[in-house]
Amino acid sequence: MPSYARFASRLLCLATLLQPLFAHGGQYRGPSNVVPPSPSSQNNQNNSGGSGSGSGSSSTSRSGSGTSSSSGTTSTGPSTPASPSSGALGGKVRGAALDDDLGRWEFWWEFGKDPYLRLRDAIYGGSGGVQIDDALLNPALQLRPLRIERPTPADLDRVVAALFTTLKQAQDRDTITGCLVALAKIGRDSPRCTLQDAFVPLLASGDQEQRETAALALGIAGRVQQSSVEILCALVRDTERAQKLSNGSSVNERTRAFAAFGLGLLLQRTPEPAAQEIVVTLLDVLATPATSGRNLKVAAIEALSLLPRDWSTDAGDTLRRSVVAGLGAYYDLDLGPGEQLMQAHVPPAIGSLLRPGDAAAETWKKRFATDLEAGLDRSGPAAKNNKVNPHIAQSCALALGVLASPWQHERDADAAIGKLLLDVYRRHRDQQTRSFAILSLARQGGMLARDALLRELDQANQAIERPWCAMALGVWSARALQAAKASGQPAAPDALVRDALRQHFATARNPSTIGALAIALGLAGDVDTADKLRASLLANRQQEDVAGYLAMALGLMRDRRALADIRTLRQESDRRPTLQMQCVRALGLLGDHTLVEELCRELEGDQTLVHLSAAAGSLGQIGDRRSIEPLLALMNRNDLAPLTRAFAAVALGGVCDKDPLPWNAAFSTCTNYRASTETLTDGAAGILDIL
């Protein structure tokens, strides 16, 4: 994958233990390892962090899950071990790392936050997503013009030309894959070279990370060309043409999986008539499950979920029906508990494809409700249901929240779905299923759903349940504000939700609960609590897992009075890159234009890998054209270490990104990350782990 210099930070550690991992030209975005053990091995959960691997069998999975290498030369893995001296603590590690509690709300938020933050819209002065402008949320503050400027077309052409030149000259993995993903994010050809001409030769590389990055980059670029579609389809199918592109060897499963993800990224941009070949290729993977490994099957399902939901022509409806039918046929297969990890990706995919009220949506809503209910009572008739894997239950809960209509009254058509989700939250044996169920109740929406969420918040235990209930109320509020704004109605925080969140925030002592309540208050738009959040930020500035979320909540509230405190916190967190990134996001939401020059100076200095990664990632998230010149100067300096130049390429790709959301947000916001595979996310080299 792209060797975007990337770091992985353990969100849930006893002490400030952080181990940077570098792979695929990006920065780790979520938990350190969510890959369940495979049916044949119980070692996949071992993750020391030093090798960039999310499993004890990384050498196998990274080279293609045991299949042959896709080049005639020896294949190297997609990530480089981090130097022990480059750790966040200056070499000496303090404290003991604990296994991540994957059931915590922070994991869901880190994967799903982008549509709620819509950072680029906020930075450039837009009003997309769930964001409500400052004047509406806080009339006492005037929305002042942001001084952050988008890159111009001339800027983009200059950056693309420089990246092509650097890519051609580079010899190290970090710079090569960093340039690949940066060029793909920008999505522009150079007069002298097309993106496809630059990407395709690397499919024959002897380095696995470069091969899979090149395949994925064809999708990230979003250039819907027949030639790109044909290349990716050939890679997924491992055809003779693909083997020629791969230097005469069979295409391994890992590269095929990244090609499938790339096809999904093209599918969401492809005109309806041209999507047929992509759909058929991906459905063929599921039609013959015995011939594909779990990475490829999950990639195919996730890619199919990106078929645009709003296609309303006859051709679009026909294609959507064929996708749902193919996904459903694979879901219905009785292939045993091991295969259910892959089948668990089907319910959220179908939920993404169908609109509430459609005939097919009604059919699958009933099916998923039945499968979810089966896990509540294993002694009755439901015990005959063979879909009992907890990943299936988690995914059914996620899907129902999308497929159900709002629960406004007791006699509503989907009142039964709301009651089922509430019952699952209260009684299901799997904690993650319970947590996803309460979030889905929020997504379903409606006043009776709100009332149920408020009751559960009051009754929840503080350490585990209350954070999820708080986040559910935040999601409910954000959706309600968005709906009100879309209909032209006054958008103001719901009084009952606001008061409940305020009350529990005032008494919360558990760090995780404080963070969740703060984000919920931000999503609810409760600007009147900003003073209390600023006081809490100052009191908790040494607690990384609290301070970052308090800063982001203040950003969501557009509380410009918090600018100085958040700036100071960022400057003090040079050894806490996760907190740095959260502060940068908050400052971006607040329209802070002072960051660019400061970050460029940090990138140019003699910094550790952690500092470089944080500075590059921050510049990329801000997207100010003023950072282009210093970044180009850094990338062109041959006297600097290759990794520094690679980080400059990473930042340039972020600054000039063509899309308002990160390219992998399409996958991360809907998937069941608990039913994970190595190429989806393993904390180091999956598509959700790349910046």
C-alpha cells in the first residue's frame, strides 16, 4: 500500500505509549487492531506495533494471504518497521500497553466522524453536512470571513508536475507511495504524463506495498475511464492481462482486494451505463465464494455498497436490484460461522443501497430484524436461525437504523423496529451489538426514539453505557438539526436533549464519558455550554483522551473564544500526535488561519517521525494554498531525508485534495469495523488506516 508516512496511536492505553507505523502514504486514523482471528489462526489479534502488522501472521497476509507474489522478484511487505528511537517518548517507553477495548465509543467516532465534522466545508466557509453556521448557533458571535484559501487550478497543475517528477526520481518506498496517493487525491493528469501511465507500471513492482497502492490509486483518482475500469477488473479477476501487468505472475489476493476497493471508488462516480462491468466483476467474487479469500470477498461487498443510492432511472434501478440480489444470495448461503465474518458486511451494504419505503427495503428490513432478534432468545424457535455470529447481529443492528423510518408514534410502520433496537440494547449478550443498536435507534430518529434515548442515558452506567447513549443523542440531534435546516425551519438544540446532556456532563468523572458528552453537546449545537467545556479543557489538558474531544466539541460549537486555549494545547502536545490532530481539526472548524506558517516551520525542522507525521497531516487537513510553496520547497530539497520529502508529498496531496471528505470516508462511515479483515483495517495497512 502507499507508504504515506503514517503513525498509529493506541487510543486506549494505560500510559502515553505510542508506536508510529508507516505504510501506504498515510496516517492511521482509527484503532490499532480490529481484525478478528481467522478460522485457521488465533494469532491475528497480536499487534506489537513495531512491525506495522495487525496480526501475528503478517508476512503471509501482507504478501497475499498465502497466494503467490505478483511479481517475479521477492515481495516485501507494505509497511516498514518504525525505529525504536523514533517513538513519541524519545526512546524510553513508559507504562504498559493494554489490549484495546474495541467496544468503546471512540473507535466508532474515529471511523465515522468525517460526515459530522465536514472539516473542508467549514474551513472554506461551506455549510454542508450537519454543520450549522455560527450566526445560527450563537447570535452573539459574527461569522467572520475565513482567510484560508483553496488551491487554484494553477496551483494544482504546479503541484501535480512536481509530484510526477519526484515520483519518477524516487527510489524509496515512502516517497513512491506517498506521491502515488497524493497524485490520486488530486486526480489531475500532467501534460507530459497521465495518472494511469504513472500508476500502472508499479503493478509489476517487487514491493507489495507499491503494487497494492498503485491498484488503489486508480480508484482514488476517480478518473472514470474505460481503460482504468478494465485494468482494475482484470486485477480482481486475476486474468492473463493482469498477470502481464504484474510482471508475469499471478495477482495475489491482497492486490486483488485493493483493486476491488478501487473499483468501488470508481463505481460511486461512474455514469449508470458504464457501471455494469464493475458490478458484474464484483458480484462474480461473491457468486463463487470458495475461490476467493476473505479479504477479496469483503472488499467486493464494501465496493458494491458504493453504488449511488440516488440513481432513479430504470437502468439505475435495475442495476441496484441486481446488486442487492447478489449480496442477498451470498448472505443467504449457509457456509458456517467462519464465513459469517464476511457475510456480516452485507447488511450495512444493503442498508446503504436501499431507500426506506422501497419494496426491497421492506423485505430486507424484516430479514435483518429476524436475524437480530434471533440472538435475544436462543431457547425458542429463533434458535434454528443459523445467523448467530455476533458480527451478523452487529451488522443487522447497523442496517436497521438506516432502513427504518422515524419512530414518531406508537402506531408508526417502523415502531416495531424501534422497539426491537431498544430491546437489543437492553438485553443482547454482545456488548458491541448493544452499542450499535442504540446508535441505530438514533439514526432511525423520531420523537419516541428521542424519549427512549433520554431514559437510557439516565439509567446507564457511566463507564460503558453512558458514552454510547450520549453519542446516540448527539447523532439524533445532529440529524434533527440537519433536517430542520433542510426544510427551512428554525434549527435550535432540542431542549430536553440539551438539558440531559448538560446535567450528565456536569457530574461526569469518567474520562471516556466526559469526552463522549462533550462531542454530543457539540453535535447538538449547545453553544451555551461552551464556557463549561473551556473550563474542562483547561482542567483536563494533561489527559489526552479527554482534552482532544473537548477541543473538537468546542470546534463543533464554533466557540472562537477557545482559539487561544486550543492553540496552546496543540503547541504543548508535540509528543502526543493524536491530540495534535484533534486540536488541528478544532482550529480548522474555528477558522484559525495562523496554523499554516507554524506547521511549515515544524515540518522543515529536525523533527522526529511523530512530529513530521503530525505536521504533514495537519497541513493536509487545513488545505490552505499558502502551504504549497514551502511544501514544494521541502519536497525538492535533495539534502533532506527521504522520509521528510515523503511527508511533504503527503501534505501536498491533502492540501490539494479534490474531495471534501477523505477518500476512504465512503467505506469507514457505514462499515462494521468489528468484522474486519487485514485489507479493510488492521491498524497499520488497511484502507481505513490510510490518510
